[in-house]
Amino acid sequence: MKKTFLFILLVVLLSASVVSAQEAPMTAVGEGEGAVSIVAWAGYIERGETDPAYDWVTDFEAATGCMVSVQVAATSDEMVALMNEGNFDLVTASGDASLRLIAGERVQPINTDLIPSWNTVDERLQSAPWHTVDTDGDGTAEHYGVPYQWGANVLAYNTEAFGDQAPTSWSVVFEETTLPDGRSNSGRVQAYDGPIYIADAALYLMANNPELGITDPYSLDETQYQAALGLLRQQRELVARYWHDAFIQIDDFTNEGIVASSSWPFQVNLLVAAGAPIASVIPVEGATGWADTTMMHSDAEHPNCAYMWLEHSLNLNLQGDLAAWFGSVPSVPAACEGNELLGETGCTVNGFENFDQIYFWRTPTTTCGDGRGDICVPYRRWATDYVAILGGR
């Protein structure tokens, strides 16, 4: 028994040393390899093909010789799956994917000394818990990415359906009700097609069912979790479509009679620009949100070009233009000033001051984030149960 224990201990120590060696960050940026491949959210990497005014790729390619290829992902689960395949250098991961990628050793720590613009990053994001983890146990958290953009999951609504009574609560997508146009919301609302949406239900319950004692929508004990699932099953009767493709949701608001849904500012901006009667609001319950980090694959084929892009991603023009395009907030506060596309009030409009009111996406774990111990429901349960809800179970 003693020999067996010692053997197991040796294997664990050797494994730890191998992982540590594999995770050692780069110490210098060399000549570019001529390419960099990125998994990204829709609208995050633009080269002027959708609108010539929005292009932060062409100049990068000309300056570095690193040709950018992009694979758009519609959900965090899809991003994790693509990074597991190992054919990409970078990913713009939200908090419900980033910690899974770190735990799965699919991304490598970043040497911030190789990012000249690192000190321009918003101090609220530099050491955020969704991309800094002490993986080697030395008491100091390693950085696993470079903050990119952040924002809230807003409630988008049709102004013709709501008239002069703009919605103030998420109840219009969770509870059956008669809307200001005199019609039921049943069959006219959408919900997000991703397990992390369970947190939206938990956030609604946190405000409207305080007896549940929810203080963190990503830290749910069994009772709280079952209440969130119950609300989502109730919502299932109202939902016309679970959305994950931003452009399909745009079409649904335009042509399919959808009048209210959780959404991103990206869709709202495009709809408004096209003249659609659409507006958005953060309801009284608050909102979940995303703070996205550009992370580098542990086996990146083009690490030098990847580091060049990481630096480029903090460029003031890119940060401001992207915020104007997507409706997000730059991770570099200085980008809020002097950007022609974003304008003087763009960051305020996009929610710069709302940071403390947003519950940013985070991977749920057994260990509760609110200090209650190991009594919370982990993400694997969220994933399984949400699929069941989508299937009507």
C-alpha cells in the first residue's frame, strides 16, 4: 500500500512538473509566422467587408505580414469545442469559457511584459478572476489573456409593440403577460441558446423571489438551481426561438414578429441602423454580461503573430472602433476619447459606468463563489439540464 501511494504521488508530481513546463509563457516575440487564426464572436474581428468604416485587420496585416483568419463562434460552448480541436491560435473568450479553457490546459499563460500596451488596460480588468488563475500554486495568479471588450446582455424590444411603455423588467420574457400593443408575449419572445442563460433566470429570481437567498447568479445551491430551472421551463412555453446566431436574431426581429429578447448591443445597433423600431434597456433586476479576453492556445502554431495581435488588440483605434461597432465598452479607457466613430459619449451610452451592476459570465463550479463552500451546482449540470429544457423536458 505504501509503495502504491508513493508511486501515485510521484506520478502526480511528475504530471504537475510537465504541466508547469508546458505552461511556461514566452519570453520574447520573434519574427512573425505569416498567419494568425482567431476564434471570435460575430463582429469582433472586422476587415471592412460588412462596412468599410470598420476595419482593424488590414493595417495589422500590412504592418506585420501576419494574415488573419477568423472562425466565428455563436456560443461559449462552441468556442471551447473549437479550441479543443487545436487548430486555432487565439480565442476571444467570455468568462463562462475562459476558466474551462484554463482548467483544460487549452490556453497558455501570457507574458504581459511582451504586451507594451498592457498598462493601458482598465485596472478593473487587468487581474479579473475569469482570466487570472494561480495554476502553479506559487501564490501568484498567472495571466491567461488580454482583456478585449465588455458589456451587458441587454433587453432588446420592439418600440411599436411597447409604444411609450418601455419595458423595465425581464418579466416580459419570463412571465406570460399582455404587452402594451394589447397582445400576449407568448410566441413573440426569445431566450439565449446557451446553458449560461440559467444565470439570467437566477438573476430575475434574485430580485423577485428574495426568499431563495440568491446572491450570485452563478453560485446556485440545489434549491436555488431548481427554482431557476422551473422558471426556464415556464418560459419555454413563451419562446418562439432560442437564439445563438446574432444575424438570425436580427432577421427574427425584422421579419418573424419577435418583440422582446435578451440580446447584445451588436444586434440592436445593426437593427437601429437599418431603421427597425428597436431599442434596448437594462432592466431593474440588472443584467448578466460578458468581459471577453483574447487567449492563446497552449499549442498555438503561430505564437509570434499571436503576440503581435494581442498587442494590436489594445490599439486605441481598434478599441474605439470596435466599441462603436459592437455597442461594447473598450478594455482600454483611453479609447473612449477622440474616436470619431464612437463619439464623445459613446462609452457612456455603451455602459462604461455600469461595470459594478453587471454580473459577468463565469463558469459555475461546485465551490460557490459567495463563500458557502462546495454546495453549488457545477456547469456540467447546467449544460445537461439546459439541453433538456430546450427539448421541452
